[in-house]
Amino acid sequence: MAQYADYELKEKDWKLLRKKLPGWQEAYMDGLVEEYREILNSPGLSSEKFWALKKRIRDDQKNPGVLITDLRRSTMTWTIQALLNYGVITLNDLCDFSEELQARMKYLTEE
């Protein structure tokens, strides 16, 4: 890990994250909406579907694919790691970022 401890935030990576994050979140939420439709279209009582959907939305609101609205440089690495850990993005989504950032995220997600 020592080789990644010295990672310095690159301006290119910061700008790219700010550009890509809204699209990543929108794509993630598109998937959530499809899952919500499945809940609503499933067999069962309307009340059961309502409460299942309410719980699911409440849980999903805590996910970084939905939650991150206040992006900060100081938490950029954590933000990307959280997006990876929650399946909002994959390592392939980082292909335009610096090699250093990609290597750091690969290392952090393999632990």
C-alpha cells in the first residue's frame, strides 16, 4: 500500500470525476427505477408492494450512487472507492482517469 499512499490528486482526475459522476448516478438510478417497477408489478397486495418499495427507496437513498451530491476534492478517493464497492461503477469506468488513480482503486477494491 505504501506505493499508493503517496498518490497526489491530479487536476485531470478531479475534473473528470466531476464530469462523469452525474452520468454514473443517472445510469445507476435508471437501474433502480427498473427494479422498483418489478416490485410494483409483482404479484401480491398493493399494501405489501407499497411498503416493500418504501423500504427499498429508503435503503437506496444511503447508496453513493444516489447520495453523493456534495463532491469534494478531499474525499475524491473515498467517493470513487464507494462507487466501486456499491457497484455503481466498475474499474472499467475509470479507463479515462490517470494510471495512478486506476492502480490505487484497483488495489483498494481488491483488499
